[in-house]
Amino acid sequence: MSDDVSVKICGLTTVGQIQAAATAGARYVGFVFFPKSPRHLDVPKAAELAGQVPLGIAKVALTVNATDAELDHILASVPLDLLQLHGKESPARVSEVKERYGLPVMKAIGVADQADLAQIDVYSQVADQLLIDAKPPKEAVLPGGNGLSFDWRLLAGRKYWQCPWMLAGGLTPDNVAEAVLMTGAQQVDVSSGVESAPGIKDAEKIRAFVSAVSG
């Protein structure tokens, strides 16, 4: 592993979790704005937490098919560095959000098989970053954070697209080193893989995850 691999801890809900992520060496922290998620934050709480994030760590908002009004509400109060679009947003919508808010946009792409890789090429032309995640089951309530992985061999030899990308989906302290080795990912994202229960981050698991990436 290498110190050059960046870690994003997503779905943080307490100051203690932010401190654990920062102490471990995470370079991104994610706040979820999706009421169906056990990691959902309202805007006042997110604003409070964002104020506790140390300088140098990027603050990311995860939204799902958010309207302009919803994004306006979030950004009026929460200081953010990156918008993560985790729904069915079109390439045109990605461009609209970038233009409207002047913030970098990361688009999540669900992958289950080879055919899904075509979407990566499409979105890499409009997004600032991509988050390549496991495609959720059709019956899933959440678009991500389901603890599911996909066949990492699909990404072997595809280290670069037209923009930076981040590997997600079922990563844990036990498998992230293998995932990075297999895919060549320079960035990784974890949520449920460092939790003791849905929505409850575990400081020791966060430390172990970042250590596995950089050790």
C-alpha cells in the first residue's frame, strides 16, 4: 500500500466520528443528506459538524436526486468542498450542478458487470471525480452504503479515466488492501465497513481501515 491512496469516510454523524477520521488520516469526510439513510443529517446538524472538520480535510455532501431548492438549502448553511451525486442524475444534471454552485462534483456510478463500465466513460467527461460503487439490488432502499462489493477485476488495468475516481462498495479493513492492489485505485470510500451498527461509526475500525490502506 501507499500513503498516496486517499481515504474518504462517509456518513459521519458526530464530532467524535469526525475526530476519529481526522486522527486516522482520512482526506475526505462525507455527510449524508438522504432521509432514508441511517446516516442522514439535517442541515443544522451538518453545519455544526462541518465546523469541526480540520483544515485540509475535504467536506463532501452526499445527495440523491436533489433538487436545486434542496441543494440551495444545504449550501446556504453548510460549508462544503465537494458535492457527491449518488442518484440517477444525468450527465446534463451533473453539468448544471457544477455551473450553478461552482463546486466540484463527484458522480457515483453503480457497477455490477462489464456493461456498467460504459457509464464511467460518459460521466468522466462531465464530473470532476467519479465514485465507482457496487450497484444496489433493485429492492434496495439505499443507493449506497449497503455493504456490497462488486467484482474488482472489472477495473483491473483501468487505473485512469478522464477524471480522478474513488473505489467504493463493501470495503472493510480486511479487504481494502486487496481491492486497491487489484484495481489500482488511488482513492477509496468507506461507510458501513467501519461501523459497529448501521449509522454508528467505530473509531478503531476507522483507524484499522486507514492503516490497511497506507500500511
